[in-house]
Amino acid sequence: MACRTCGSDWLAATAKDCNRCPYCDKQQLFRARKQGGWVEPTQIKKCVQCGKQFTAVGVKHIKQRILCESPVCRKQHRNSCKTRRDSGVFVGTRPSAKNKQDRFCKRCGKGLLDRNQKKYCGKTCSGANAREFNRSFKELPDWFYSWHNEASKIVSCLTCGTLINYLTRKRKFCNNACRYRSNNPLHQLCIDCGSELKADTRHVRMCIACKEKRRRACKKAAGKKPRKRCKKHGVPYDPTVKSRAVFERDNYVCQLCNIKCLKKFTVIANMPLPLSPTVDHIIAISLRIKGHTWDNVQCACWACNVAKGANAKGQLRFAIAYG
């Protein structure tokens, strides 16, 4: 048994039995206050806001209370955003704390520095001291400082050659456009004739002459009449099969994607529109099975006709029924 009053297992600092444990001391103090046998310590203090004197009762209030009981003073002090240290609480050295030496700024000598400021009073002194190399860098040799001062801060852009003045970090390009152009270079030569190109975008791959030559070849290949193709491959040809008649029969609806086609074949910038109507052969004439007849033709948009090629797709029931 350690506590002689309540019998709890509480030992004193000397590892011996104690007369009263902390709980018994608290109970005894509570009974003394209730019976009037204990008198709280008091102290007359001055309000930091209005200057009036008030009486602080108790050890806690003596240490921490700085305002009187007026709600106006409390509101004004709260709006002033003053810390307890600025208001005069715990000013001076505490009995249990060690006396620390006053610290001043290493550059301008101003003080006193607070606990958040280590060596300098602000960013101005800290940055100026760093630029003048007044700090002691033991791991860097002396030649580093001379090289850093003599190093050029002006470089040229790798894409356009514009001079760049960098201060914080090294840059290779003057802007994002030059960086994109370096990662995605333009075509320098034509892919057909090999002549030099003056391209402004990466989509330009041919010169104007080669582009016109290809356009004429495609137009010539697309403009061949079905009569000559049927004669070449030895398949029948029906002269009554006309484009407009085929379109009206299928109601201008593509038989491959079931989308309404345009009323007229339209070309914009030497490129047909995808929904331009065309006459498509269900079974290609090059396969030498079917020719240019009513059972082997259908309406198709230009995009589906090009994608289909020589494959047999669409109204196969016509070709099978008449075959």
C-alpha cells in the first residue's frame, strides 16, 4: 500500500509511501474551498486595452489574464489581432527557462530577432547576403565563384536563334512554339521529286507541281467511263444505267452506311466531300464477274466507296437474284 489516505499504488519521489496522492490533494483542496478554509491568491493588474485596474483571482488568472471584464475591451483586443506576447503576457525570462543571448541581423545589425528569424531580419538581407557570397560554403572551391561570375547569361534559341537572357535557370528555347518546332521538325524535301520545300507547317510534304500532278492523275483515274472498263475486263455494259437514275432508285441513301447523301457531287479545295453521291459496283468490274448493269450498281457516298475498294458489299441480293 503506497498512499496512506486512499490506499492507491502511488509512490513518492523517494520511492516510499506517501501520506496523500495527487488525487487526495485535489479532494482536500476542493473540501477546503467549499468550507472556506482556503483563500485564493489575488493580484491587482492593469488592463492592456483600456488601462483600468482589475483584480485577478487565482494563480491561473494572475499569470494569463490581461483584460478586464468589459466585453468592449475583449472585442477590441480580438480585432487588433495582437498576440499574447505582444500584449505583455510572459514577458521576461521564466524561472525555469534558460537565459538566451539576444540575436541581431548578420547583415544590417537590426534586432532583436524573434524565434522565426534565424540569421537575418528579412528576405532583403538574406538575398543580398547570398548574392554577395558572404556565406561560407566549405564544400565549394574558390574557382567556382570566379567561373560563376564570368559565365555568360545570354544564350541563343536552338530553333530561331533569338538571344535569351536567363537569370534563374538555363533555357534552350525562347518560347513554347520554338520548343514544339524543335520536337516536330518541318519537311525539308519533297517526297516525290526531292526538291527543296518552303513549308510553314509539318503537313506540307510535296511541292505545288507534284501536288497538282497527283491531283490530275487521281482525277483522270476517277473519270474513266465504265464503258472502257467493261470492254477492258470483258464484262457486259448496259447504256441505260445512268447515275441520276441509280440515285433516284436508291432515294439518295448510301447502301453501305445508310446515310442520306448530297444531291450533287461537291468538291472543296480539290477534295470531294465525304457525303458526295457516287455509283458503286457491288461486285467490282475488275473481278470480271459482273459488269455495269442494273443488278450490280448501287448508290454509295464517296467515303464508303473509297473504303470499300474491290470488296463485295451492299445490295448483294440484286447480284445474286439476277446472276
